[in-house]
Amino acid sequence: MASPLFAIPLNMGTGTWIVTIIAGLGFVLMFGLASAGGNYQELINTTLKNDEIARARRKDKK
């Protein structure tokens, strides 16, 4: 059972704790899968490249 130290101030019953724990674990699992399967380095590089191009265009207009 959950610690009474946390259950009393948050006014959470056993069912609420179970749902909270399952939701938290689900979030961590899905975040891990997305991070492992995603290609975020390419996304960051593309964003920086597009930003550089946009800045150069704005500079040329002045």
C-alpha cells in the first residue's frame, strides 16, 4: 500500500494511486520508445539549417 505520508495530504485512495502509477509508468515507457525510435538529431539539424536560411534571407532584404 502507498505511504500514508503521501496519501493523506493528496487525499488519494488506493485506486487513485494505482491509476497514477500505471499512467506514470506508461508515460515513461512511451517516452523511452519514442526517444529510441526517433531521429531527433536530424530534426534538430534541419531546424537549425532552415533557421540559418531564413536569417540569411532577412539579412539580404535589408
